[in-house]
Amino acid sequence: MRRFLLVVCLFLLQPAQAGAIKIAIDAEFGIPGSTSAQAILHGAQIAVNEINAAGGVLGKRLEIVQRDNRGVPARAINHLRELAADPDVVAVMCGKYSPSAVELLPEIHRLKIPFLNPWAAADPITEHGFSPDYVFRLSLRDTWAMRKMMQHAANRGLHDVALLLPNSVWGQSNLHAAQRYIGSHPGQKLVAYEWFNFGDKRLGLQYRNLLAAGAQAIILVANEQEGVVFVNEMATLPQAQRLPVIAHWGITAGRFFELTQTALEEVDVVVVQTYSFIGKRDRVAKRVLKDLQQVTGNDDPRQVVSPVGVAHAYDLVNLLARAIEKAGSSDRAAIRSALEQLGPYTGVTRHYARPFTPARHDALGEENVFLARFAADGAIEPLPVGKRQGRSN
């Protein structure tokens, strides 16, 4: 084990080498309080360290190159062009922002560079007309998230729901998913929806409108900044006016718990997730947690920050490495084709019988989606199976 750790440290300390195979991560590193991009980097780095310690890929070491797009689509497009101009970059991994990923679709396919998505959930990211398809997602889809959130509301007897949505392609994706779901589930009703803009500092007006429409529960689609605003505002209301909140996972990508800790004692919030290290006893999870100690200084499963980012990125890098080996070269088109032909692989998130196919570029499935709650220590705890009811305020 000492020798393994020494090899890992040597790889980390080495400067960039000519001829290394590069994986780029272009994500929202510079957004204050961001944890999503950092979690993605941590998961990817753990995978790269393990692969390099075992001899690399095609006799070469893997190397991560990093760019900060701050969640701005124009920056992401510029970075994609720059990275694609480097022949050693075999793939680009994105962050959490669906608007950036959707805006990139034409350029990804013009440049013909594999695009790996470990977080962004908007349905259009893998529902597009480009062929051959260069986008590979190992993450949640809004359709799956919405179905799980709606089912949770129904199981609690909350049949009249309302949506609070960002004015973006991500919000639109969730609205369409909700409308499709309601169309086939007449027992539930979408009574209203309201929009907000990124950076809004007040959401009280939208909430009052949703209350007035007769909502029994709020499905919140938001990132951490607006999620903090919303939950803190709700906590100031009389108890009878504080509706249960069923949240998409954007709120888990920053300092949400730290900035709402007191409010969460007053507001009933559950959140969609696809992976938790809590309670995991399998070999891969134990290894990733142990390696996480080398990268972040922490191996406590309850303290893993943005755990879905860590787990998804780890699995994606391992799948990419297998595709490079299968392709027998760093040719991007060959790697793209090889990703569609990969065989079984047991990752940290799940066992993949066949991660991708020519007709399916989503490696996860709806069965991976569950609901969780922030515990008193900030851990994102999965709700017990069969007991996913709300708490009393």
C-alpha cells in the first residue's frame, strides 16, 4: 500500500508530460461557494491516480487539464474550441450547468470531441438530432427527477403541486417533464408554476402566488444560491404557510446547508440524489473513500461534499479509459465509437451491464434515483426505503 501511495504522489507531483493523454474538465470552479466542479475534479482525479498507478492507458499517463467557465455558456464554448485544438485532449467533461451543456451541443458535434457529462440534468443534453452522437451522460435526467419528486408528493397525499423554476433551459426541461407526468397521472394536478432568474435575492412574491393557487407542495428547481434565498424566506413565515419542499439536486452543489442550517429546522426539505457514500460497504466505495483522503484530506462518508459529482466523475473517467484501450488509440472518433461498445463495468455508482449503446447515451437509469434529506451534521442522508414520508414541522 505504501508503494501504491508513493506512486500516486509521484504522479501528482510530476509536471505535465509531452504525449500524456489529456482529459479536460471545464466547469464552474470560479463561482463563489461552488462545490460541484470541485467534486467532479476530485472524482476524476481519484480515477486518474488509480489508472496511472496501474500503468496508465496505452502506455501513457492520463492527465487532467482544468478550465473555469463560471457557468457562462460563451466561456464554455471558447474553452471547448481551445481544448479541441489540442490533439492530446481526448474528451471534455462539463460541470453542473445545463444551459452551458445545451449551448455547446452544436460545437461539440462540429468539433467531434467526446463530451462527458457527470452532472447536468436537462433532458435535451442527450435528446438532440446530432449524429454520430458525441455526448455521454452519467447523471440524472430531469424526467427521472420529476417523476420521483411527483411520486413522493403523491405518496404523502400532496396531490396539488406547484413548480418554482429558473428562467433557463433547465427550468424549461423540468416544466416539460412535469407536464408530461401530469398528463399521464390524472390523480395529480400542477396548479401553478413561477419563474425566477439566476441571482434573484427575493422569491417571496413567487411563493405567495403559488400558495394562492392552492399548492400543497412546492417542487423547487434551483441551484444553491436561489435555494438558500427561498428556504430562508420560507422559514420566516407562519408554520401554516410553510409548504413541504421537494427539491431538485442543484441545491447540493454549494454552501446550501451551511447557509440554511437554522431554516432547515423549520422547513420540510427533501432532495433528489443518485448516489450516497453513506452506508456503502462494497469494495469500490471503500477504495474511493480511501483515495478521497489523499485528494481532499477526508474519507468520512458523511462529509463527502457533493457526493454525486465525485461518484459520477470517477465512473466516467474509468469508462473513458476503457474506451481508449478498446479503441487502441487516442483518436476521438474511435473513442466515441468505443464508448458505445463497452462491456460490463462495476463502478462506484452502480454496476453497468453496458454503460452506453448507439441508441442510449445515458449510463444511469431511473432506478438510481432516490430522495434524501439534510441531517443535522449536513450529511445528505437517503430516506429509508418505504418510509419516504415528510417530517412534522
